[in-house]
Amino acid sequence: MKLGILATDIGPEMLVDQHGSFADMFVNLFNRTDKGFSYQIYPVLDNIFPGSLDECDGWVITGSVAGVYDNLPWMEPLKQLIVEIYEQKRPMVGICFGHQIVADALGGKVEKFSGGWSLGVQDYQIEGVHDFIPGGIGSFAINAIHQDQVIEKPDASERLAYSSFCSNAGLVYGEHIVTLQGHPEFTQSYERDLLNAKLETAFPLDLKQAALETVESKKLDSPDVAVWLADFLENAFKAYKEHQQTIEA
């Protein structure tokens, strides 16, 4: 299966040499599973988009420092692409900004959350039963770094995950799209370096320190989440192919 990674940012430049870009992190994440995915990266932030959705079997939208309300030139074409992917029932995963712009494109509402920042390793509760998540698992912990949130989820979505701080931390759209607010692709070392980096945005010192403590003390479930997402994409691609065969019959 070939994944098209729609890169909406590369991440802070001072960390790219050591940790790779956001797109690189997804390649590393999925390479830890046994799926044998191949990849093609599309830097959509530079207005470089796929010529056709047939170029890849599934799609991933990365995180970004931008907000969906910034209305940058590449955002409207990306939202149009999201709608096409949704309408054609093609597989897609959206993470952080990807989670938010999918919700925005499909009728949800995204805002800068009045409660402030979510930083460090966060615990999310799973809502409902999902084929791609093994039974008996009720929560997972992954890194987070965001202030924007999906305040109102699209009618087309169901809530997958939530926390006391983020009510729509994960959404599923039928059998073919899943999105998460947190970052399964962020390693502990990257989250640590990101929190300590001299960014344009200054995090509140108390929140930053508390976040760094979670990075040092809490176990990430990112390897498990990677398998869940990979299974979801694989199953969604099978469902897409079956749907296409039905249309052509």
C-alpha cells in the first residue's frame, strides 16, 4: 500500500537535521509496523499537490504550526482535496492540524481553545468499539502540543477519543477516515527538544515544566497507535477497492 503524505509543515528548522521533518516522522512511525508501506511526500504548504488521488492508496495529513483559520493559500485546495477523499471513501489519517483541517473541511468548527495549551504526554479515553483497536483497550497515551481544538465535530464524524482537556481528541468518519489531535509520530526525544526549543511561541513556564515531567515519566503508546492507524488504513483501502468494484459491476 502506498501512502501519500500531505506535508503541511516540516517542523521547526532547528530540529529537522536531528529528528527529520514531520513527513519523515510518519515514515518512521509506519515503518515500525509490519505493513511494508511505501510513501510519497507532497509539500502542500508549497502548493504542491497530487495530480490525482489515484497516485496513492491512502493519505496522511501532518501537523502544522498554522491554524486552519489562517486561510493560507494552500489551505483551500487542501480542504477541497479532503472533501474529494471523503466523498470517494478513500483512506485517510489526519494528525493535529490534519485532524483540525479535516473537521473544518467537513463542517466542524476549530478555534484557539480558551483553556490554553495541551503539552507533553496526554492520556486519551477511547469512546465506542472500533475494529482497528483491540478489545479491552480503553485509553492510550501519546504526545501533544496544541492550543487549537475541534470545538464542534462534523455531523459526519463519530468521536473516537477524548480527554478532560480535549473533548474531540479523535474522530472517525465512516470506514475510511480517522483523525487524532495528539501526535503518535512524535518520539519522547522530539517532544522534549520541541518543548525546550527557542520557538516564536513561548509556552507558559509552569505548563512547560509539567509537560517535560510527563515526557520523562510516562510511557508512550505510540507503537500501538501506529499499528491501529496502519490497520485502519489497510482495512479502509480494502473497503474502497470493494466499493469501486461494486460501482464498476
